[in-house]
Amino acid sequence: MEPMPEHKPNRHQQRKAATRQALLKAAREVIVERGYNDVEILDITERANVSKATFYKHFLNKEACVRELMLAGFDTLVERIFAGGRRADSREAWARESFREVFAWADQNRHLLLIMVGGRASGQLGAFGRNYLVEHIERGLAEFGLPPENGDVPRVIKAHVMAGVLIQLLGWWLENDTGYSPRDIANLLQRVLERGIAPLAR
């Protein structure tokens, strides 16, 4: 049986996709320049050289546009991390490299990430980011068994705890001149997660 021929987008579909990418690119640029809360849809459409009516053909609102922009970055990072886990010599080595990749990516994309974790973060986008993190941390715990499932604490609880710690630490680190490099802060996070903070009882 012969394989089905690949469907190629027609000119209208190509133009539509190009416009969508132009809007996403414009959104990123103006947010980096002005900050999320000071950007209006008109700022995005003027940068992309399209009308507001065109914007609404692609996105429901500003949050939907930025959510897609963030999702593309998150998905690329997550798949790179999971691919690294399948090649890693040990769970510990994978966790170490994963945290370093997360903080290096955050450093390069701080203006976008602060929309999710900063003190002036969008509530909708913050919720989206939290849910995304929990889902993929839980996926990682299941796929790679890190830490091993011991029956005492459900995996979903571990995922929420790790996501909460990561979000809080990212927000503090990105908003302040802490003196910690991405590698430094990733190593410190790993130590806390492996060893805990301190015994709660003596």
C-alpha cells in the first residue's frame, strides 16, 4: 500500500500561520521592552503591523496570546529535559542537569517567565504555569522514578511540592540580584530537595 501524500498548506493557511507567528514575535518583543502589565493588544498589533481585528481572529485576548508564546518555550525545554533523562547514566545526574537547564532557560527568558512567577504576575498565566509544571514534574517522577515511589507520599503531592518550591525560588531569583548563577541556584535547589531543610523534630 502506498503511503498517503503529505498535505501541504495552501497559500491562505501559510499566510494565516505567518500572521500568527508575527503576532507571537511581536508580543515577545514588546513584553521584553515594556513589561507584561504595560502592554496592550494595540501595542502587539502595531508591532506586527496588523489590525486588532486580525489579532482577535487568532487569539481570544492578550493572555491567550502570551500563553501560547510561553507554551512553545516550555514544551521545547521539557522535551529536551526528558530526552536527556533517557540518555543519563543515573537519576541523580539527570536531575542535576535538568535543574541547570531550567535555570539557564529562565535566565535567558526572564521577562516571559516573570509573567508567571514574579510579584506582578498574571493570575491566569500563573495558574497555567503552575498546572503545567505539576503535570510535567509528575510525568518525570513516573517515567524516571525520581525519587523512588515509597507509598508514603502520593506522587501528585511530590509534584505539587516540587513545583511550588521551583516557582517560589525562580520568582525570587529572577527579581533580585542574588549573586547566584543559574548553575549555582540549580545546585542549591537539588541539595534542598535531596536532603531537606532541617529535621522538624529532635
